Amino acid sequence: ICVSSQVGCNMGCAFCASGLTKKKRNLTSGEMVAQFMNVQRELDKTGERLSHIVVMGTGEPFDNYDNVMNFLETLNHDRGMGIGARHITISTCGIVPKIREFADAHTQYNLAISLHAPNNELRDQLMPVNHAYPLEELMDALKEYSEKNNRRLTFEYILLKGVNDSKAHAKQLARLLRGYNAYVNLIPYNSVDENAFRSVSREEAMVFYDLLMKEGIRCTIRKEHGTDIDAACGQLRIKELKKRGETE
Ligand code: SF4
């Protein structure tokens, strides 16, 4: 399951529906455990067990570092939920000091980076966090994390039609990641009414994928679920809030 770490988010990524509402507060580790337990309770009816957790829902996990780390420890602990650390992924938009702190924590959790642009000019436009921590600083911190923990990094890259999906972008991305133990997750965008971003077609995503693979960068195209009922990443919450007139 995908767990949220905050109510709203202050990071302001231009394409993100979850971040349209500003951060109201951090979630406690208990509230994050409750997200897990509620889903597991539903699955109990069919005898299924939750096995993989990503902290990629609403919020920036590293802006709520202590609570998120407590939550992950509860998930991982054998007197907690007993989920293997390598089945747990934490995702950040690039808060450099916290990446360094995470590197020093020496956990076995997976780290994913929401990258979405291969150069500072474009990343500045899409993700305000890049003004504070530009790509050079981010990539340095990630190198430190990799060296200290010997772990592969996952880079999330949402394909936005006509914005970050050209051949030149694919080549820049390959250049940026060369030398890293990196894996790119290409994500088709889930359109929402609140902005003008649109997704690429499957064929266009394949062209980008092929270019990266040719450059020696391992990647996959994520299969999306729930778009047809507005329940994919970020969509459902914004629809609910609009119904209640609470989008500010
Ligand atoms: S993509 Fe993540 S960090 Fe950026 S605004 Fe959305 S929830 Fe926040």
C-alpha cells in the first residue's frame, strides 16, 4: 500500500494534485500505522497479507522525518508488523539534509527520489524544492547515501507530455544518472482538472524507455491503476475535498 505522511503538503510540485492543499499538519506514526491496519483489516476477509509498503502518498516524508522513521520501525519490527525492510520504500522530493541523515541511519529501507526533470531549469519550474537543493547538491547527497549504504536508488520520473519527455531529456537524464546504482521508474501522469499537464501515450513512453535502456539506464514503465475512476495517485482525495469545498 501507499501511505501518506502529512495532511496536505507544502512542497508545491506543479503537477501534483495531492499538494494542491497546503500542509495542515504532520501525521503521527500511529496514524500511519492506522492506514496500514485499516487496509489489512479489509484484506483479512480474503486471507491476504500486506507485503510491500511505499511512503509515497500525500506529504513529504522527510518533512516529517521522526514520525515516519518511527512508523517504519513499527512496520519492520518483529513485534510490530514484521514487514521486511527491503519491502519498504520511502520517497522524497529531495530534502538534502534529511537524505544525509537517512544515509547515516544505515537502514535497509529502499530510497526513492521524485526527480521528474533532468536539469535545474526545468526542475525549478516543476518542483520548488529544487531552488533550495539544486540537482548538484541532491546528486552529491545521493552518492553519499549509496556509498554509505551500498543500496540501489530508485528515481521516479513522471512523463509529462511536451514538458520533460523529449529525446534530449532522456539523454540528459541518462547523463545525470551515469555512475549511480540507479533504476528509473517511468510513471504515466494522472490528469486532473486543476492543471494543464497531460500524460504521454503508451507508445511515447516506450520511446523514452528505449532511449534510456540504450544509454544503459535500467528502467520500467509503471502500470497505473484507478485512473478510470479518478482514484489514481492524488486524484481521489482532491475530488473528495472539492465535494466538501476544502481545496485551500
Ligand atoms: S509530489 Fe509529493 S512532495 Fe510534491 S507536492 Fe505532491 S505530495 Fe508534496
